[in-house]
Amino acid sequence: MKKQKMLYERKLKINLPPGQSAFLWGVRQTGKSTYLKAHFPDSYYINLLKTDLFVLYSKSPSLFREHIQALSPELKSRPIIIDEIQKVPLLLDEVHNLIENESLSFILCGSSARKLKRSGVNLLGGRAWKFEFYPLTFAEIPDFDLAKALSHGLLPPHYDNPHFKRAIRAYISEYIKEEIQAESLVRNLPAFSRFLDAVGFNQGGIVTYANIASDVGVDAKTVKEYFQILVDTLLGIEIPPYQKTIRREILSKSPKFYLCDVGVANALANQTLHLSHNESLQGEAAGHAFEHFILMELIAYRGLNEKDFPITYWRTKTGLEVDFILGRGEIAIEIKLSTEVRTRDLNGLFAFAEEHRPRRALVISQDLLPRALETPDGQQVLILPWRDFLTQLWDPVASVKLLGDLH
């Protein structure tokens, strides 16, 4: 197979010892297939989006085993790639058999494990390592343009696309058609479409199932299930609240919810950020997009570096808030769109620092240069320009100095 050229140098590394298999999960159009073809150019590749293969293996999964057994020893010595594995769940039994009895290795790629779990198939009982693919990150894009990232989003087909609005609309429609309708994940597709609209307008907010249920016209239990569908199909991310309390009561036990991509969130909220290169970002919509973008960088950093630290938020009943808490309270991060963060803007961060004594309190902003402030009880709060923060985050040495040894 001819090696496929990649437009972006992705950070994911899949290094498998002989005989080791892997799952690669990621939302649609993040570039999973392109990555696999570029990094495993000589592997045997099966794409279940091809109708003929989908029909063939759906009717007779055993034919898959016979086809694999007919491969040359050379092809069997490399990982065998199956793209869109969730479309034919029964193939996992055949894969399991080939791993156990013939010591073959597979890379199983897909956009959702939900259908596999619902079908009751085994997920290879720990025999496959799990990897996740993310939208593009700051570290993967040469000459990174923040304005473009916040308006176009960071899915590879959208970031550099002058027709990004139309492309994102098509993406959302295809997602509903292929992931929801075709796989029968919901019975009431019109209600689910209204739910997606409501999610767009509540992006980054605390989830209130009853309020959204009222808007959508279904019960709260159904809305909770809809949110779980978005999480399971990797289109959404839930950020739970930081639960540890010392003096102040937390506001809610409900999560905050973010969509998988800034551009998709903009489209569902029916808003377009009209930004030009190096333009100073302003306004509520840009502020939400900026916060969302930093969160996605943190999530990708955590996953691509094989870390498992929790990401939570903190909000009290009196309205004090910190955007993101990393680990068990070790790092507190506030996101500000301001070009000159003031002490009065940081009441929530100062309160959290006073009560929980994090190892580091950070503000990520559009400030021109790094600065340090002190809380009333003498703790340091470091204000970092967003580019400085991301440069340090994605540098293996600097990230340890920045965040410490989070796992």
C-alpha cells in the first residue's frame, strides 16, 4: 500500500509489540483512517464503510476468519486493521479467536464503542490496548491561528476550509444520519435533533436535565440518556464538579457538558465567530469558545500522554467558580479572555486557593506577558498568555514544571 501523506504531524504514537492488538477510538473526521494508512502502510486494511464488505460480514461473520486465514504470512505478521469495527460487532468474536489461536494482532478502529457494548459482545477482555484520537491540537498545527481554531473548529477537514460553515453543517447532519439513525440509538429522531439544538445553546454550562427536557418535549430520563449517547459516541464530554468541601457548599452535583469540537458547538448554537488572524478576541461567544478550546487541549494532553488525572470544575452556592481543577485539587485553572487580567476578576480562583491550597493556580488569558499575583494569604497565582501555556503544556520537560507529576 502506498504511504499516505498526512497534512498534520499527529502526536499519537501507536507502538505495538509483536502480537499486541489495539482499539483506536475517535469522533468522526478526526483523521483516524489517514493516520493508520500513513503509519501502517503495509498492513492489510478492511473498511466496513464499504457496503459490500458490511453486508458480507454482517450475514456471515465466519467468512472474515476465512479471508484472514488466506492472507500471506507477511501480511499476518503485521497488525490487521479493521476500520469502523462498531458496524459489525460479531466480528469481535472472530478477532478474539484469531488472536487466541493464531497469535495475530489487530488494530480495531471506530467512532463509538456504544453499539458494541449494547450488542453484548466482548471487547477482547483486555487483550487490546486502548488509544484515542482527538481533534487537532495546538502542537500539531504549524503557524497555529487561534482565531481560525475558535471559528472553524479543529476537525482536520474544517480548520483550513474556507467553506467551514457548510462543512460543519454537513458533518452534523451526517452524524445524525449515520451514528444515530442508522444504528437505531434513539427512537425519536426529531426529539433528538431538538435536543442537539438545546445542547448547542447550553454548551459549557451545568447540565439541568429537567429544563432541557421541557425545551425538547421529552422526560428528564430520556434527556439523560441522550447526553450519554453523545458521550458514548465521543461527540460530547462531561466535566463533573469538584466534590471536596471544606467551608463553602458546592452548587450542584451535575456535570458541565462540552461538545467534542469548538466549531461544532458554534454551529449548533447558530453562532459564527467573525475573527481575523491575530485579532483580539472579544465577547461572550468568543469567551465560551476560548474556554472550550483550552479544555480540549487539556483532554488531548491527558490522553496522548497516557495520564488519567480527573478534570473537574468548582462552583459554590454563592457563585464563586473556577473553570477547571486538575487531579485531586493540585492544579486550579481559570480561563479569561481579557488582555489584562485584574485581581477583581479572580475572586473564585482566590477563594479556591485559600480553601484548598492547590500546588499551582493558573490563569490562561490574552495577556501579552506572564505575570504573577498574590492571593490575600500570600499564595502565588501565575497569569500565562495562552500561547505560553500551550507551548509549555506540549513540551515534555516544561509540562512537568508547569503541572507537576499529574497521573
